[in-house]
Amino acid sequence: MSVITELEPVRTEAAWRGDELSARQDWVYLLSDEQVAELEELGKRFVEEDPDLRFVQKEDYPLVACADAVAEWGKDVDYGRGFVLVRGLRTYLYSDALSSAIYYILGLYMGDPIRQNEMGDLIDHVYATSDKTMDDPTAKSSKVRDQLVYHSDSSDVVALMCLRPAMAGGASCLVSGAQIYNEILKRRPDLAPLLLEPFHWDWRRQDQEAPADTYTSPVISMEEGVFSMYAGSLYIITAQNYPGVPKLTPEQVEVLELFDKITYEEGMAIEMDFRPGDIQWLSNYAALHARTTFYDFPEPQRRRHLLRLWLHRDAGRPVVEGFGKNGVVQIRSAPRDGKTEHPDAHFSIREVCVPRLIT
């Protein structure tokens, strides 16, 4: 974790520049043959037993060869640069159900999966089923090919697994939240404190079945000296369209614009092209993520296809109350209070490995 004094720059490993990380490969973990064999064996058993994804526990599928690796990834996510890329799974030999099973088992060890929408999906699919662009308010970011701006997701950890890459494009882009903060503090120390105040965020745009239009969260949490960031100005701006949402002050607009300007400056971000079988584990408190525009193969079975997990990870990170979207997400085992399971909910690995045709 990035422990700092309020309004002091972050001086830990979490503050990094992409042009410096790109020159190294210490953020890539290559699985050994023994680790791959263990995951394949456990994944096959998972598919055969087909446990209910709401209730299965990691102890049901014990890791031995991968145990130290998972602990190492967790340290990188919690206390280090905030992300790690795991490589070496042979997904070209697997069914999508087997790939999903291996991914879910590892997810159970990296945290506790949470529901990603009101339909109860515990594994979501980044798979283009629409030709919409992100300037369309009805566009769902995981279902289009358009470029995605830098943002945070609604969990402690977000993970992506590549089943199939795009014909062209679709690079995953990460930028250090701590480094952005350091730059704002250096250039405009008068504006930096505004990021610690609550903003309204567009909940409806992120989930069309959300029970409210907006939720509130600061961009930066400074709790017990620990730095965390939750960002994505797009959803702050679109939240302004709802009645009753306070209008942004000129100073708030200015700091959000500076935030975005720094985010996109040359050298800030690192880009990585996903290979089949790659898994990216990312702390939403440490780094923002985006994606470049991509172009698909014409055959549906060859389209770019990523699996996504949102994980609650109890690493003892203190954050201010209501920080991020954690106050509104749903637990794994049951739907939101007062709700019944969605009629189209699936909790079998054999079913959730198939993307929904949502546009």
C-alpha cells in the first residue's frame, strides 16, 4: 500500500511511469510447467463438478504449486506497483469452460468475486456485441470496440483474462494514480485538495439496471496515511445531467481537466498487448485502466474475448467511508437486499463461459 502524509507526494513503488516500466519485464510472471499442469487438473475437476459459483470456496480446489505465486501477485497488487500480468496458460488447447474455471479458481485465491450487474454475473465478458461508440449514452463499455478512457472499476481488484485477442488494436493501458496525483500536487497544489471531496458519479451509465442515478465518492482517499484513487471523469461529467446533482464548481472542472491532461501525457501510461491465456490482476486503488480501439475478425468465434472478474480483496486497506463504488456493489452469495435472483442469472461455469448477447 502507498502510505503517505496528506498532501505529500507518494514515494512508494505505486508511483511509476509507463515509459520506465516498459523497459523492464518484472511486472510479467511466467507460469512454470508444474504450475500450468496443476491449474489444468483443478480446472478440469471444476468443470466436471460444476459447483455453484455463489458458494464454492478456494479450499475446495487447493493450490500447491501455485500457492507462493498467488501470494506474490497479491503483494504486487496491494503493496507494489498495483498490477501484475500472469502468462503461460495454454488456452488454445482449452474449452472456454476450462479457461473460465481456471480463472475463477485463481480469482477465489486473489479475493472474493462480486456481482458485476443486476443480473448477478460473477464472470463478465469483454466481447463486442454492438457497433455503438462511447458517445452513445446507451453504449456498454464491455460490449463495444471503441476506445475506452481511463477509469476505475467497481471493486478492490479487477482482473482480465484473454481468451482471444483482436485482429488489431485492443491494447490494455494502465497509468499510475499515485503518479498522476504527484504531478497535480507539483503543478497545482491549490487544486489537489478538491480531489479529496465527494463527487457525484453516474451509476445509471455504468449499469442500466442500477437502483439510483448516481452515487458519491471522492477521487482520492487519504485514510490513516494511505493513498487510494478512484477516477474516471467521464462518469462525473455525465452525472451532471441528472436533476438534483450539484453543479461542478469552476475549480472542480479545472482539477478534473488537469487530471485528464496529465493522464494522457506521453510516457505516463504503459500499454500491453494481451496474448491468449494472459491474466492481468489490477488494484483499482493504485492504477487506472483504459483500452485502445480494436478491430475484430469477421467470424464471431474469433472475436476479441476477455473474461472479467471483480474481486473484493481484504488486504486491510483503509479508505474513507463510501469510497469508490464499494458502497453499492453486490456480494457474491445473494442479490441486493429485497431482490430475488434475476430469471436469467447463471451460476454454472458451463453457462457463464458464454457471453450474453447484450447490446
